[in-house]
Amino acid sequence: MRSGDDGPAIRVQGAVKQYGSLQALAGVDLEIAQGEFFGLLGPNGAGKTTLISALAGLTRLSAGRIAVMGQDVVDDYREARRMLGVVPQELVFDPFFTVREVLRIQSGYFGVKNNEPWISELLENLDLTSKADANMRTLSGGMKRRVLVAQALVHKPPVIVLDEPTAGVDVELRQTLWKFIQKLNAAGHTIVLTTHYLEEAEALCTRIAMLKAGRVIALDTTANILRHVSSHALKVRIAESITLPDALREKLVRDEAGELSFSFERYDDVETLLATLRAAGAILQDVEITKPDLEQAFIGMMSKA
């Protein structure tokens, strides 16, 4: 939910993190507005988790500053941490308590009293009510993941960071989680999502930053990033490899084991592309027209970077 401060929910200025000779963050500048649903994308090792760890105060930057709702994560650590709820990648849990006890204890960490109504609402929204009195160690991986989400939200933080929240979980949990997170976003909470499921980012995020080797290589609205790729692609499967003429090579966006994808702007171009392919000796086995997606933009931007 929005605070009285009209500044950004998250401000990252010149963030650098060095681990010996390894530079995990190489000068990241980033602002995320209050109420945004923001995507943070990048391959493994791009610096996403390091940035989130610095945001949560778990890692100290080598240089630069980060603020959450105007509170510096180093100088005002306690206040900054109260503004933030983080769902980590790892399934970290205390095996000695029930689900409800875990959420009560987490409430106490943040000094939140009389939190039972909100705890019950979290349990219901995350489909955990039937497991409220079950010991944590008896839960499945998917159920433990739900508890981690509830823990991150128990103090009603205005900024919620989800680090690969649906990695390895079932479709039912994904749908339950996204329905609830979208509800929170509609209520004014700022959501920051990292995910390898690019279709999730495309469907949920209004703005996206792409990281590679600790640097931001793209930062724009999801719609604008998608415009960086051609409006459509012609995907063809051919019987055997051929030598592509220059006219086709210029439009080639993907070449994978007998499957070629070519960009085009107008449907009139399809006929020309197919005729050029046949003239080059291609024997077509399958033809498909696809719309642009975030995966295509991601691959293109990463290869250029």
C-alpha cells in the first residue's frame, strides 16, 4: 500500500558488489515506483539475487546506495526492513513449529500485535487453512513455499519481493499465488518479481529490467520491450538444412535443429518469405505464424548484450 511519501518504492543508485575478483553488480541504477508490478529478469549469475540480498540488508554493497520507501537499507535498516517482504528462492523453515505458530513468531519479529485476523486471511488466501496446525516439517514443498509467502506478508509490507516464487511448484499454487499477489498489487502494494517463467513476467509485469553480468541492459515497459522484436514471426520446419540467401538471413531470428524463425511486419510478407525459401531449395514440413513474446525479446537482448 502507498505511503505518504510520493518518492519511488525502491531506489538503487550506483549499486556495486564485489566478491574478490567477481563483480556481481557493476553499477546498477534503478527506480521502481510505488504500486508497480515490476519484473527483474536475467540469466543465472546476472546479479538478481545479489541485488535482492542487498535490498533486504543481507548483503552490504561495495559501493552505491539502496532505499526502500525512502529509508536507506544501511543507515535506516530497521525501518527499511519493515517496509519490505521478501519471498526467497530457498525453502528455509523452522521444523519445530506449526504453520500458525511460524506466522505468529514472524509477526513478533516486526512488533506486530493482535495479528490473528490477518494471519487467518493469509492462510485462507494461500489455501493453507487446513494446514494451520500442521508442523512445518510435515508439509510438502509446495505447501512450504506458500508458508514462505505468508511469512513475507505477515507484517503487511508496502513492498513485496518475490524471488523465483513458483520455481518447481504445481500449477494450482501458481494460480493461487498470482491471484492473491494481483489482489495485493491492486490494493497499492509494490511487487518486484524475478522469474525464469517469462510468460509470467509478460502477463503480470507492467515494467521490466533485464540484467546481465551485473548490469541493466534493458529497462522499459513490457509493451515497449516487446516492440523491440518484430511484430510477428514465421516459424518453419524444413526437411534438411539449406544455405540461406541474404534476404532471408537478415530476417532470421532463430535457427534450431531444422526449425527456422523469420521476422516480418505485414502478413503480405509471408508469401514472399515462403517463396524465397522454396527458391533456396527448402522442403517445408510445417509452417506456423507466432506473435512476439518476452522470451524472443529476452534472447535477442541477451545475445546483443
